[in-house]
Amino acid sequence: MARERREIKRIESAAARQVTFSKRRRGLFKKAEELSVLCDADVALIVFSSTGKLSHFSSSSMNEVIDKYNTHSNNLGKAEQPSLDLNLEHSKYANLNEQLAEASLRLRQMRGEELDGLSIDELQQLEKNLEAGLHRVMLTKDQQFMAQISELQRKSSQLAEENMQLRNQVSQISPAEKQVADTENFVTEEGQSSESVMTALHSGSSQSQDNDDGSDVSLKLGLPCGAGAWK
């Protein structure tokens, strides 16, 4: 005759519950020991009774098994973390792709492309956006033009001031200094220096003086002869 299967639920009687706990604990520890021996496995079992009494079984050292469990749990957490990070990065990548596609569509629509699917209100809003953008472009262009004009006016004023200073410096130079400066800076077409030009001028003046003296002598000597001839 088959044994009646007991329903698994909390035993209300404290005495019966304690008896059942003791029996099943021994059976659980026996199964754990058999598992460790038959399968060469590290088994650690910890049980607290309803009164808080601790009972435990370990095939080797309880602390070693607990350390091994903690190490495995930490490694498992580290192995799962990259997977979570990868999912997060994939979500961000998909979101960025959607934003890029939307921005590309808006850019093409601003160029006048792919306007068939837009309503009247959307087209009017697009027109307003284009007008506002065109106004900003023209304003920026005008500002740059004004900046360039101001810079040119500043350079013109600076050149005029420098020109006035040069004129004042030239007006302060005396005529003699101007003549000396012109003579020193003069260079003949044949490549002669100013020193050779001054030497030529000096030699020419000496010869002219000699010629003048000779002509005077000849005139003085020739007057009587001329008079005798005329007579």
C-alpha cells in the first residue's frame, strides 16, 4: 500500500515542527555529504532553525567555501557589467542615429527637398525659419562690411598722418642741405658715384680758370699786333 503524500505547508504544532526539522536536517546533511563524496564537489550547507539555532555542514572548510562563493559572485558581477554597459551604449547609439536622421531630414527640407509630406502649417513654419535665418545672415554680412570699412578708414587716416609728418620733415630742411643731399644722392647713368661727379666738376672749373687766364694774356699781347696790322 502506497504511503500517503503529505502536503507541504507549515506545521502548526511546535513539537511536531521540531521533530520534523531534526529529521529532515539529518537527511539534508546526509544528501550533502553523499553529493560531495560521489561528485567530488565542495558543499557547504547552513541552516537556521525557527528559534535561530545554527546548523551547518561543509565538505571541506566552511570559510574556504564561503570565500570561493564570494569570489565567484564578484566575478559574475564583473562579467555581467560589460553586458549592461554594452546595452546602454547600443541604446545611446540608436538614439543618436535617430537624431542624426531627423537633423538630415530638416536640412534637406531647408534646401527645398522632400517637402511633399509636409502640411501647410509645417511649410509656413519652415518659411518663417528660413526668413529668420536669412535675416541673421544679412545682418552678419552687414556687420562684417562695416568692420572692413572702419578698418580701411583707420588705415587711410594713418597713412594721411604719416604723409603729413613726412611733409613737415621735408619743409624743415634748408635749401643748402637739400642741394648737398641731392648732390650726394645723384648717380650718373654710367654708374659713377657722387665722389667722381664732384671730382669732375672741380677739374672742369680749374680748366676753365686756366683758359680764362690764357685768353686774357693773348688779348693783352694781341692788341698791339692787331693795331699794327690794321694800320
